[in-house]
Amino acid sequence: MNEEIKVDINPEYTMMKKQKNGLYLSQEQVEILEENNIDFTKCKTLSELIYTIEMYINDENSDVLNNLLDILQERNYYQNYK
């Protein structure tokens, strides 16, 4: 049995865009944060956003948020590593 898996590719949804607070986040990431009631607009740096997510994860364990946290931590490392 040969099943096809259809994947909807939407670059507008996954492309990083500058938010009003200066952070670069994709619409997908924004939606994840909003679904978890994490106000990313108050964060001025990626490190601050990472800290905010870590504090939330201490109270609520979410695989989706853990995945987002891993992505943001890796990006923060490469952007700020000298």
C-alpha cells in the first residue's frame, strides 16, 4: 500500500519577520507563544524571551514549547557567539 503524505509548504508562515519589539519570529512561533499565553512583546532580546519561556515551562511541560525553546536557544547561541 503506497500512501502519499501531502505537506503544505507556506514560507510566509515559517519565515522570520521582525516583530514590533525588534525580535525576529515566524508566524508559527508567534502563534505557539500566543497559544501558551506568553507575551513575547514585552521581551526586548532573544535571551529575555528564552528566559520567559523557561519560566513558563517550569510550570507547564509542553513538547511544542520545549521544541521552540531549543530552536531559539540554538539561534541565540549562534547569533551571540564570538
